Amino acid sequence: MKNIFFFERCDYLGYSPFQVISNLFKPAKRKNISPLLDVQTIDRLYDEMKQEGVPDVYFPEDQALFEEMIIKVKKGNVNNLTRTSSYLDLFKKHPELHWSFLAHMVSRNAGYHMTDIQNDLLSHVMSDNEQQSLFKFLERCNAAIFEDAYPQLLLYENWKLTGRLSFHLLKKFNVSVFMRKIWADYLKTGDHPVLTTALIMNEQHLIQNKTLSSPNLNMGIEKWKFFLQDRLEFTSILFPYGTQSPYSLAGLSVSHFEKVDSRIQLGKKLYRVLFHPMVHPTAFSFSLHHPHTGSREDYWPHIYSSVKKDKHLFSPELGEVWENIYYDDPSSTDWFRGQPIEVMSPLLTISDPHHFSMTRKWKARTTILLNLKRD
């Protein structure tokens, strides 16, 4: 079984078995590629994920813990600001939860994209209905991720604090069997990059299954306009870092948002960028000293302002332009159900982006926008 899977995997990746073996054992620095899991481990995990588990038994203390965490999830999932803060609070207490800090920084960017809809550029080319629909789309995606991921992080915290293993409650939170098995493995191995990669995979398949693949998807703007914005790299994920303002910017541009595999690869690269030794220490310091408001003034106050000024680009705070919205979103089916083993391939390796500085690019972009504003 394992040998068959190995050769099928080689064929799927377009490599010979010899190439795969050679690449796995080459020094990672030569190609900026690091191995994550070997094919035998992936084969084992996949088989475990596909097995039908026995029904879980929930004792009164389980129900009490579940209800306690439901309250925490609802409190943290009010809006983009509360989600962003919740992710950071957990990372401060448990710095081994790399995904929580990545989620914090990406959630900051989600807030920027939400307020961009109301900036001087987009507010003139989109109708009020289009703006509302795009905001609701972004909000729904981010809220769905939080609702799924935050209970996982809370159960991990509970395990650390009490020593009580309660991860069977993930089933009550409708978390995929994929993550239930990944957490069980992580508690044995402590492999942070594997856990982070798996959480990236889970969140992107989740929104693909729950939101992006929905036949009722309606962003209120024509698809060509959304994907044109995507192709032109209008949106980027930025991580401010450095010792003082104006901060340098690390990150990557978002493209092919509609493809789940592209979003997973982007997430993996962003993870490596954020935890790069040149970026992580001061990016973390930035997050501690600059509470997230949704305004890009948080990181570049010399360019952006949360109030309208002649010589600045307008970037409002989230609470000033958007009200809280609540979704009664029924649970979708487990995204892992029916998936072929190829879905596990992102767990094979992780690579470092060759270039991740966004400072010059963003400076050029904002300079153009400022000149357009003056004209």
C-alpha cells in the first residue's frame, strides 16, 4: 500500500522516485525547500482520517467545557477587530501556536481590505450595494475561519492548562476529521510547521466548501471586476516590520483567489515570511504596540489617515464605516469527505519565497494614488 502510494505521489508531482528521494535529502538551503512529512506518515494519516470513528461519549464536564468555549467563540467573532485581537492574545500566551500569529496578521489585512472598500478610490467605482456585498463576502469568509479554528486553539490551551485531553469535542464544533487527526499527531510530535500548514489547508478548504463553491454566491459585483482586481494584484498581504515608523513591509501579492491550491501555497509562503528571522521579532513588536483599527494609518501614518486630509490617502477605521453583522450560517459537510489522497500533498514540503519585500512596491503604488488624488 505504502509503496503504491509513493510511486503514485511521484507521478502526481511529475517527478521520478529518485528525484523525490534526492530532493527530500538535499540540504534545504540549496533550494529553499524543507521537508515536512514523509510519504509513509501522510499515508498513515490519510488512512486514519478516512476511517469511521466510534461514536463519541460526552460527559457533563464535556458539555460544560463546550458551552464555555461557545461563549468565547461568539465573543471573539463579533467583527474583524475582535477576531484579530483574539488571535494575538492566544499567541502571546502560547507562542508555539504559529498559526495564531499568522492568523492575526492576515486578519489585520482583512480589515484593511474591508476599509479599502470605503476609500477614495473604490468608493467612486462601486455602488453602495456593491460595497456592502463585497464587505459581507469578506466578513463571511473571515468569520467562518474563526468559528472553525478558534475552538481548536482554545482546546489546545485547555489541554496545556489542565492536562485534560478534550479534543474529541472538535466533533461537536463541526471541525473536520482532517484537523482532529492532525491535532492528535501534533500532541505526540510537537511539529509546529506541520500543524501550521495543516491549519492553513483546513481554513482554505473550509471557505472553498462553505462559501466560494456555494451556488448562491453573490458578491454584488460582476465576477470579471472581482477577478480583474485579483489579477492586477490590487490586494496584497502586508506585514509591517522594523524598529520605527515608517515601517518596512514584507509580504506577498494575492492572485488567483478563486483557486484553493493557490491560496494554500500563498498561506505557506506567508508563514515562512512572517517567521523569517528578519521579520518576526519586529513584526510581533509592531502587533503588540499598534492595536488593530482597520485603518492603514496603523502602519504608515505618513501616507494614510483615518480622517480625510489633503496630503494623505483616506483609510478609515473599521468601526467608522461598517457595522457588525451576524450570520446564522448552518454547518456545511466536512470538506475532507471524498477527497483523494492528493489533497495531502501540501504536507510534503514547505519553501521560502525568494523575494518578500513589499516596501518599494507599496511606496510606488501609494505615490501613484497620491498623484491621482492631487490631479
